[in-house]
Amino acid sequence: MNIVAIKTHAIRPHEPLLALIDAYLPAVKEQSILAITSKIVSLTEGSVVAKDDTVSKLALIRSSSDAYLDQEAPHGVQITIKNGMLLPSSGIDESNGDGYYILYPKDIQKSAEILWNHIRKRDNIRQFGVIITDSRTSPMRRGVTGVAIGWCGFQALYSYIDKPDCFNKPLRVTMTNVLDSLACSAVFCMGEGNEQTPLALIQEAPKVIYQDRAPSQAECQELVIPMEDDLYAPLLLNPNWVYPKS
């Protein structure tokens, strides 16, 4: 697998996303995948809030979440659930924001599909994918890794169910999360500081099954494990979650 990070200028709110892509992304070959950080999508669509004395970051985090714990974790971080993921502070970030709180994109899957359609038409290709990425922490592990919050053009999961292991015994439940695995690799190459490389082009990725359409709602939901079925259910079900939009 080959990943090349792509440098851009420092992007500001309300710049046109597709024009930015055309300015910095060279012609793409078949069976390539573009990774783009969610911050760029949010900035270009104006999903930002200016930081001033009238804005409470805690209130913004809680109102943007699907659920939150009514307490602060260490380092002043709010534990939240958003879009079926456990996230710190609803994914709201200040880094590289230059005076803004950067929120999540308004419609992540729609943004991924717009990028996918634009680049496929621009470069006259069929087998192509888009990943919108973010960074997140993992419980009991130091440091951030990449995660995908939206995608288009390929199957997110690769199933090993009924395929043999090394001793020819069929696997029963194993699935590889292709989507997050690719996002993690791309985010590592893009960096977290002043690298100014919010795009990455992935080529020759294994286990990718391309699709000539956007993912269905059922395919999006397949990625999400209900709390009660999760391996970590004892940790997830015990806290008293607050659901602000209920």
C-alpha cells in the first residue's frame, strides 16, 4: 500500500471545497482512495463558531452531541457519543482553527459523495473511494489515531466469516474494518500539527472492494454496534448518559 500526503495552503472558512481539490489533487488513477480531514470539509462549508466571551465551549459540545456524560473527564474533556462513535467533546476542535471552534461537517456522507462524484467525473475513473477522517483517542492508550467518519465508493468491512484460519478452521465472527484501517494509516501520514497536509492519496490498498455507488443507509448502520451488544457494554451501559436532543 502506498500513501502520499498532499500539502495545501492554510485553509480558511468558506473557501470552495471542490476548487481546493482541483488545485491540489493531481489526476487520480483507478483503484485509488482520497482521504481528507474532516476539518477541511467543516471549514469550507462554514461549520465553525467564532471563539468569544459569548460562546461556552461546554454548552457547544453538549448541544452538538447525541449523548454526553454530565461530568468532565481528565484534562477538561467531555465524553460524548456522536454519529455512533464514542468521541471526546463531540469532535469539536480548536487546533488549527485560528480563533474558531471547528464542528463536525453538517452532512458527512453527503460531502463524501459529492467529492466522490466530482473526482470520478473529473478524472474519468470508476473504481475510486473517498474517506473523511478525524483523530481520536483510545481508552487506556496514549496518543491519537485516525478514524473514518464518512466514506464513499467501497465496502467498509471485509468479512472473514466462514473463511479458513491457518489451521483450516472456519472463522466465525471476524471482520476487518477496512474503513478505519485506511483512515488510521492516512491520518498518520497527514499529521496533527503544522504539516499542512490535509489530503492523502492511498493506492494499492489490499482488501478493498470498490462499489459503483454511495453506501446505503444499511451499510452505514452496519458499522455501528448497539451498546448492549458491544464487547465493552459493561463500561458503556453503566454511565448515566444525557441525550440533549430527546
